[in-house]
Amino acid sequence: MKHIHKRFPGVYALNDVSYELRAGEVHALLGENGAGKSTLIKVLGGIYSADEGEIYIDGKKAEINGVKDAQNNGIAIIHQELVLVPHMTVAENIFLGREQGQGILIDHRKMTEEAQRLLDAHEMNIKADALIKDLTIAQQQMVEIVKAISYNSRILVMDEPTSSISDKEVAFLFKTMRGLTAKGVGIIYISHKMSELEEICDRVTIMRDGQYVGTEVVKETTKDDLIAMMVGRELTNYYTRDYLEPGEIVLKCENISDGKMVKNAGFEIHKGEIVGFAGLVGAGRSETMKCIFGLTKGSQGDVYVKGNKVNISNPVDAIKHGLALVPEDRKLEGLYKVQSVRFNSTIEILERFIRGVSVDDRKEIEITQKYIDMMATKTPTQEQVIGNLSGGNQQKVMISRWLATNPDILILDEPTRGVDVGAKSEIYAIMNQLVKEGMSIIMISSELPEIINMSDRIYVMSEGRVTGCLDHDEATQESIMQLAAN
């Protein structure tokens, strides 16, 4: 890709960006949210047309004016949000839009056999006649890869492929990727997890503010160098944390159960501390928080807020008692994607500026701006549609929404998933400041370095139960995994 430019109203998304991919390599594309990575990939995939610039494949200039053109040029993109049809089979998804058969008659048997052959060839333990909705996220990811391979793709783009899968599934994904590169497939790999670069990537290209910064060989550079290139500065305090003496118990939960995954979970949170919740995928961490926030019907157990037993049967009760929950899946459970930043920031506190039929616009604008400034959210205006913001900035708005309710206890479920290193550092600094001011934070995270560096104490869960609690000075990746495997 040579000298690519792309402009949107009010935004210069790509400004003279060049990028090259070699056959048989995994080439990482790094940058903060809003750096232009997704826009560049969408130009390559025919979703956007470049305003200027050229694309060459095997040395020949390629005209990519739509998704079909990209596919015909051997390009396949596996997006962060998977685009499979849940109520169709694996085979039907793999051959969607190019069904096999005669005329209007689809040969389901032939499609299933062909899909199974592809799955088996890549050692994927998935049945071609299984419904997508019955597969795990990791298995769905594998189906997307097989679908891409079935087009005989030679250029494969993977956008945050490990954001929702376990370490074991990541290992299998990397094995599959190595098999593809051995056959000459070039893989463009977008990830915010710096630890993955050394393991799977050959080269890395860094973007910042819609511009090309540089390309490095992974083995010849350091994590700190790459971060400095990404953010334009050194993050000397990547994890910002002051460990203060915690105050009284503000939340105590006993025998929390949901009748399915969560089994008699118990824990307590003190004023002014960050308490991490660690565990493998499926351990029941998110489900436990949904129970105490009133999102799970029929859940059982006792919840005490500041020493008083409370009855929380819905989120309105939870907010009334000073709880706030930023959910794991912001797109599915949190954002109003077609609404503005202002709408998304203030939807939980409407009573503050709506009186009868009148709206105090000034107050709403003030509140929104306060949290845009506090979170350093990058948005052209408060009226910007939130779906047009980068993932990290969407996450900042989600956190802002719940901070606006003035909670005593803030529950953050995977607060930095899909968020770049610069935005992560900013979120950590804000968390640290909030607990210094007396707030209590519960943080669920699958990133062990994040849990270890940010938590005063760490509860570990396994199969719906709390299996142990570690102080921050005794927590290691080994000690946490030992409890997680119980």
C-alpha cells in the first residue's frame, strides 16, 4: 500500500500511509485507538475507497473498489466483531453467498463434507453441521479463519483475534497461524497485547494520528521503544498505583449463586481499594457481578453495603445503593452506537437535567464536557456519533457514563480490552485517582499483569467459586494460575 490518504468530514483518518506485507510473514500493525489501523484495513478490504494512493499485489497494481474486488485479489479480513450468522451451521457460514448446488437447489451434503474437509485439514475439532450459536468465541474465530482460507486467500487480516479467548485457545490460534505462513500466506496482525508480538510476529509497523511512524523487526526492538513510537512519548509510569491504607468494608457479599455458573461466591471490598478478580474464561467472574448488580433473575445470596443488608433486584436498586457496572461487552451491553457521545455519557442521569417537559441543555453539556476532559476522550464534538469513535474512546465514554452516577463502588469488567497502551495508561491513572479520592473499584481482567500491578487484593475464581484471595505483594502469575486451576 503506497501513500494512502483517506478523509472523513472533520477527520483526516489516513495521511500518506504506506505499508508492505511479505509472503509467509506475520506483520503486526500497531497504534493507539484512532491511529488509523482499522481505516487502513478497510481500504485494503474494499470497505472504504482511498482518496489517494495505490495498492500493489505481487507487484501489480490492484483496483479494489469493493469487498468482492478484495476477495478476488486473495484478501480476507477477520474483524474483531465476528460476522457469522448464529442460527446457521458452520458449513453454511463458510460458504455463505457462494452456496454449492444446481440452480436454486443447495447441496447441503456436499457443502458440509467440503467444510468438514477444511476443518479437519487444519486440525480444528469442530463439526461442520454444528450451529454457530453453540460454539465458543474461540471456535467461532477458527470458523472465520477456515472461511477466509476457503477463498484461497493469500493475505489474511486478523483484528484483535485473541481479545476474547483463553491462553490455551491462543496457543492453538498461533499454531494455526504458523501453519498458514508456512504455506506462504501473509498475515496482518492487529493487537494491543504487546506480549504477543515476540511470540508470533516477524515485523511491526507503527501508526500514530493517521500517519506512518516506522517499521521494525520484532527481534531487533524493545517493548518500550514500540510504546514510545506509538504514543509519541515514553510511558514511564505505565501502571499508576499508590497503595494506601484501605478504609472500612463498603461491600460484603455472601453465598452468591445464580443457579447455573456461580456457586456460593463470597468476598468483601474496602473503601479506597482496587480489588481484582482473576480466573480462566468461564470461571464466573462477570456472572457474579451481574448477580450483585441485579441483572440476574432468581440469583441468591446476601449483599451488605456499608454494613447494611440490601435487596438489589434490578440495576436501579444497585445504582441507588452506590454501585456502577461497566460491562465487558461495551457494544452489546452498553453503547447506543447510533447516538451521540453526549447521549451515551448522560443516559443514566437524566433526572439531573430533565424537569417535566423541559431539558437543561447547559447542565447536560457541562456534565459531558467534565468527563470528556477527565478521561481525555478524543472526539471532535459532543454530538459525534459514538460508533464513529475508536474502541478506546468508546470505552472512556462508557466509564464516564457510570462515573456520572457518582458511585461509591465501581465495577469494571475488562476495562482495557481492545484499548491501546496509551489509553490503558490513562485509564490506570484515573482508577488510581478515584481510589485516592475514596471510591472502591472491582476490576475483572483476563490480563494478569494488569491484575497484579493494579490490585490491592486479588480474588481468584474457578468454576463459579472463589478459590482464594491474594494480597498484591504476594500475587504472582503462578500463584494466581494455581488457584484458577483448582
